Amino acid sequence: MQLREPGRCVIGVIDGGLSGATGRYVKRLSDLSGLYGDAAAFAAAAVEEGGDRIVYEVQDYRPSGATGDLIFGVTRMVPGRIGREYFLTRGHIHARADRSEIYTGEAGRGLMLMESPSGETRIVEIGPRTVCYVPPYWIHRSVNVGDGELVMSFCYPADAGQDYGIIEQAGGMRQRILDDGAGGWVAVDNPDYRPRPQARIDALFAGA
């Protein structure tokens, strides 16, 4: 059996970089169309100077896609809002939904918004050196609620995969994170949310 070589990467806490990364992708504002509740505010932001700016960037290290291996990396998200709603990631559940994930805050102030397939919600605040455990079967999305960049490292099983459609099919996540007008945040119900059919929920758990 041919063993893989050990690897070494260094996290750039200031710039959100990952030395030795094997992959990188960015999401611009235009890539996040339809995720925010205030469509008029999104349209206005899209035509402002620099409107189609990068909202977040991911760099990762992928030794392989084999069961038992790990993928790790860094997410860097800029601060900002669409209307009162804070900048966020697309969010996902793992394609193999029984896989978990770890996020560690490196810089900034953010939240991990989580939702069970049946619509229960949990919110974990993330700051520097905060470790957030996302259990199996939880949909999760990162939100930058600070004034500076949110930098988080992450690690998950290499065979986990991502399913982004589960959020879109439900009209978004059950809650949205808004600026409370007093320097903090508030979670409010998403009026467009549609509960998942029981058959969809059962299929998620049956696929484990």
C-alpha cells in the first residue's frame, strides 16, 4: 500500500489565506442572487460602484476524496449587509448527510446558522478561537455579523460532499439574520420558508 505524504499549510489570520492550498473559489454578490429577503436592496447593491464584489472566498487542501480522509481550509467573508440582512454564505447540508464538520473562528465576529431537516434552528456565535461543531444532518450557513472580515478555518470528511439545493427548494433557511439597529443581530422568521415534505426528510436519514 502506498501511503500519502503528510502535508503542512499555514493559515493567514489577517488575509484569510491558506499556504499550500490545492483549491480556491470565490463567490461574488451576483452569485448570491435570490438568497436575501430584500430583493430591492439586493438590486441596488448590484449596481453600486464595486457592487459585484467578492463576498467570500474559500481556500482548501484536499489530499483525496477517499473515505477516512479529511478536507480542510479557510473561509474569508467581507462585512456588509443587503438591507438589514448580513452577508452570508450559500449554505449546505452534506451530500452524505451523516457527515459532521468543524469550524474554528480565526478573526472577526460571525454566526453559524443551523437548521435540521424538519426545521429546528440553532445559532452558534463564532469569534477568534471559538470552535463550532456542526453535527450530522444539520444544514449550515455562515453569517458575518461584525464590522471586519470573518475568517474561519474548517475541516470535514473528504467523502461528505455538499448539497446546496436543499435550501433553495425550501425557499431559504427558516430564519434570517438581521441587524438589530443597536450594534447587534436578531434572528427573524423567513416568510418564504416552506417546510420540507416528510418523504424528503425520510430520504435524508435513509441515505446514511
